[in-house]
Amino acid sequence: MATVIVIAGPDQGGVCHVEHPKVLIGRHETCQLQLHDDRVSNKHLEIRYEPADKTYRIRDLQSTNGSLLKSDRLTFERTLSEHDEITLGSTRLLFCLADYADAAAAQAAVNTLGARDKS
């Protein structure tokens, strides 16, 4: 199971475990990762697990302001990789293949990554 960590934006520190075949991310209350960012659409993007090739895929759901994957506009479905950064509105997410037990463990991993990137 993978994890999506909110690394910047109004919901910084939030964590979503990708434990369903499909995870919706957006402002709507039915989204598995609900964001409180006015620049994010109600149902902004989806991450889904593809069991046939054991990959995670991401696609923008025709959001008003679009999404970025590694600074590139997300215009078609793409395969996610470890530590991919996703930007939607003023929110930045980090995709991790690891399943962190809780928000504190996820944040510790983010801090470790940040320290490694600066060295």
C-alpha cells in the first residue's frame, strides 16, 4: 500500500493511505484525501492501483486549475514513482510507496528526505 503526504499547503501534514483501488483527492467531503485549498477542485485528481502491472497511476479529473507531476502539467494518465511530487492549487503532495503507520511516521520520512536532498 502506498501513502500520499501533504508536504505544503493548508493541509500540510495530512496523510492518505492508498488502500482502495482508487483514491480521489479534492475539496469534496467524499474524497479520501479532502483538501481545504480554494484552488483545488471538488474532485481534482485520482490515484489508482493497477494490479496487472503493480503500478500506481495518476490522472487529473479535468480540474479547473490543473495538476502538476514533477513540475510537468498532468494532461494524461501517468505512472507514479517513489517520491514523486504532485502540485494542485497551492498544495504539494509527496507520493511514497511505503505504508506509514501514521502522520508522525510519514512526516519523519519527509524530514529525512529533505535532509538528504540538502546534502
